[in-house]
Amino acid sequence: MLVLVPEAQGLFNGRCSMAAFCHSDRLRLMIPGLLVAGIALLLADDSVPAGEGWETQPYAVPTKILPWMQPGYRGYYEPTRPAQPPPPTVTAPPQKYTITITLLPHKPQGIDPNIGVLMAHLPEDALIWFNDHPTKARGMVRYFESPPLTPGKEYYYMVRIVWHENGHWVSKTEKVPIGSGEMRCIYLTPADENSTIAANLAKLSPEDRKLAESQKFCVEEDNPLGAMGVPVKIMLKGQPVFVCCEGCVEKALEDPDKTLAKVKELKAKNAKKSPTK
């Protein structure tokens, strides 16, 4: 069950990486005594340099686990942009893309272990609101930190993103879960996710595709196999196991018995949901 973030009085840290091989900015704002619907606010203000380079990801994030670095990934691409910036109010719903949220198999390093991090991979001119409060960060990759959260509890932010598609500005709001020590990605993908999944599963051999379809989800994260690219196959005690990306391989190998038990559970759940012939 998702609950509201209780620590509405606290520090927000945001980081914005403008693009590959461009500079990054670290953004901070103290928000003393400010409450909105009981949820911590995220706002961006003064910036100072915070390192350079796409290879040196903040929080020691391995590049190989990022969704947009996976083989077969389909993301946002618009060859042109509107001549005018977005108006003060954008209400048109998107038709071409949707917001995708992925939990990374990685705990952010170098910060309070109870802080959750949201990594936004968006068009450079996209706008982001957290709980109806705008952020000032811009760029292809932006980072947002929550206040310290209570381990074992689940929290969320209502995140609204404005971007352009087919020459028009559109807007969509999603409930984005976040927990203590978690790192999640927010990014745009084609609205028809089923087509993306089917295209990536089709790149497997017929035998492997059948096995992946029976498992359906990654054993380490709640990601549908094929949503982050072509599923990765590993063998554990002679049994095939599929994970969503290379970043989940090491974790799956740590405890083979636990991983195989998870595969059995996923297949049983998927069999119950599948229509009988």
C-alpha cells in the first residue's frame, strides 16, 4: 500500500545532467515548514557544478543497468519541436508516448541510505512537476532525491511531465512510488508497450521465447520481460532463467535456489492468468 511521504519539512537535492559528455548541475533547496497534502516537495533552485561526463554517473549507477542502454530499447524520438515553448497550462493527453517507471537493481551510493532517488531521462525541454510544484532542472537526465524515508514503508510522488509529440505539447501525470534506498527511472516509451515487448521477445529463439513468455517477469525486478530490451538468459543448476537486463544477472546468480523459486512462482502465477485452451 502506498502512503504519503510524512517528512514534508526537509531537504531536496536535485541533480541535472544536461546530456552525454556535458556538464552536470547539483540543485538544492531547503523548504522549512512547507506542507502540501502531507507530501515532501521537490523544487529546484541554485545550482553548483557537480562533475562531468556520461560515464561517471552520480550515485555510482552502472551504465549497463539503465533501461535506455539495453539492446532493443525503444524510447522517445521527435525530429522536430514546436516553434513556441509550452503554454502555462497544457492539458492535451499524449497519444504517441507514455511515462514508464522502472526500479533499478541498484542502491544509490554516496548519500544517506534512507534517501530515495528518482532519475528522469526525458527530452531536454520537458517540464516536470512534483505534487503540482514545478522543478527548474532541464536536460536529458535529471536526478531528484527524497527526504530520508522510513525503511519498509512505501511512498509516492504525483509526477506530471510535459513534453512535445507530433508538433504539440502534451501532459501526463503518474503516481511514482519511492522507498528508502531505492532508485527508480522515469522515462518515455512508445504508448504501445505490448508491441515493444513482442518485438524484443521475437529476437529470442522460438524455444527461449516460449520460456520467457511463461516466466513473463524479471526474477529480480517487477519489469515485464522485453520491456527493457531483449531478455537476458542465464542458466542456474541446469535450468534457464530470464532477467530483464544485464544489470540483474549478478543479483540473480547470488542465490540460485531463491532465484529458481521465484521463477517457479512467476510461472505459476502466469499460468493461472493465461486463458485455457
